[in-house]
Amino acid sequence: MIVHVFKRCLLAKKLDEVYVATDSNEIKEVVEK
């Protein structure tokens, strides 16, 4: 679910940057790809 929301945020034209705060290494690795 987090990856889905992150990818949708990347499609937003009005956002310059997207941040994801997590304590999970698995989520961190996926988001950094």
C-alpha cells in the first residue's frame, strides 16, 4: 500500500519532492529503487 501511494505521489505534477518516513528496511529499499 505504501509503494502504491508513493508511486501515485510521483505522478503528481504539483509536487517537487516526495518523502517517505519508515522504520522498515524493506520499505526503504523499495522506495529507493
